[in-house]
Amino acid sequence: TADQAEIRALIDRWHAASAAGDTAAVLALMTDDARFLLPGRAPMTKGEFARLMTPAPGVVPPTISVTQDIHDIEISSDLACLWSALQVSITPTGGAAPMLRAVTLTVFRRVNGRWLLARDANLLVPKTG
């Protein structure tokens, strides 16, 4: 459907902006009340996400590489749910080993005619191999 295509395009823009280090572009793809549900900690807000993704002046940000296999997009009115196998590799500066993460469930909300990420049950736990 057109809505599914729009959500897939949002995900493509998210990945491209993340790889380019364009935090402002990523933030524009979220609702103001976006939350990231992470194992073992309180939900992360959009503001916390922005702070984590914005390096201090003069600090080289980590390299982020993402692959995502979308298994299912369900849409009901102005809410959509996406289940995918997500693999994120975050390579810190300074030669540290990459951190691998996998699996997510994401909820999108249509706001002013645009799909935006609203909730992310981010089950990105450390993955080996």
C-alpha cells in the first residue's frame, strides 16, 4: 500500500541520515513524544536520543551501519506497527570493537499526514557473531 511504501521510505531516510551523522534529519522522523523501550532501563526520550547522537565539539562520532529485514507492517487508521530483524553495528572511534544489536518492534503515528516513529520496543541486545 501507499502507507507501507511511505513507512519503508521513512526507514530508508532514517538509515541514510544515521550513516551520514545527520541527527537533525533523524529527529525530524520522530514524534515529539517518541520513546525507545530498551532492556534493563527506563524508556529513552527523543531528547535523550538527540544528546546521545550529538557528539561533543571536536569528537568524531561512532560509525553506524544498519541492515533491516522488515517482516511485517500492519496499519490501522493513523497507527502502524512494524516488526523487523534489525542489525545495528556501532563502531566507536579509537579502534574499539563494534557493538552489534538485533531485533525491534516499532510503532508509527500519522501526524499532519506524515508517518513518524512514535514508539520503538528496541530489543537491541548485544549480539555476538
